[in-house]
Amino acid sequence: MANLMDEKALDIVLDVKVKVTVQLGSCLLPMRDVLELSAGSVVQLQQHASDPVGLYVNDKLVAYGEVVVVEDNFGIKITELVGSPKA
């Protein structure tokens, strides 16, 4: 009976929506530079184009991956789960 209750509780949790975010990179800018941003401005990130991007679930890093294009949308191909041994 306890196993059936565990399954029902898990079903409820599995339907909870979480915020998934991909971080391409970041940088520090003086406020002076931020105020000068306009359409067409380029902000250089402290990340190389070949570096993996971070996948966050509710602001917690859970994986790394590569940016991919799926039809007309961006996506992420998972290459490593955080805490998993590297292959």
C-alpha cells in the first residue's frame, strides 16, 4: 500500500513546473557602459565560443551542453550532468 502512495506522490511532483534557464556567458560592466547600450551594441562575454553553456533548473546548475538550432529555435544538447563522472 505504501508503494502505491509513493507513486501518487511522485506523480504530483512530476507535474510541478520548474524554471529552466541556459546561461551562455556573463561579464561585468561598469554602469556607465550599461547606460550607453543601444540597439546594435555588442557585449563581449567572458566565455569562449567553444565553451559549454550551463543548464540551470530553478537557478541550480544541473548540466552543461552545446547550443543547437532546432528548426528556427535554439536548443541545448546535454553533454555532461553536474556531479556525474566524465566519460
